[in-house]
Amino acid sequence: MSSVAKRKVTLRIMGHDYTLVTDQTEEKVQRIARYVDRQMRELAIMTRAAEGMIPILTCMTLTEQLMELQGENNMLRRAVEQQKVLQDT
């Protein structure tokens, strides 16, 4: 059985420190944390929402972006498959 090395990584998001245990590289986790921090700060400025609402708004915004990209990815996959079918005929 293969064992994946776990490490503790401390992140700073919106002025708060969070320590995670992860099998990802610290660089990758920090890059993700910087992205989340930037998104949260932008939403805080744009919406002027209460601090407690910012994480929820960020999750909703990032999930919307993810779902749009997944839809685009699925559309492109179907187009590639259709091209393959056309080439085979």
C-alpha cells in the first residue's frame, strides 16, 4: 500500500491564519489560497457585504465559475467526439 506524505501548511486568507494538513505541495496550496484571498477581497469591496457573508459569496461565485467551465469542457468534448465520428465515416 502506497503512503502519501502529508504536511502542514499555514495559509493567510482575509487576515486570518489557517493550518491545513495536505498531500499537496506547499506552493500549490499557497497559490490556491492567494487566489481565494483575492476573490474574497474583491467581493468584499464590490458587495460591501458583512464579513460573515464573504466566504459564502466567494463559494457561490467560484462554484458558478467552475460549473460554467465544466459546461464548456463538456461541450468541447462532445464537439471533439463528433469530429472523430465524422472523420471515421
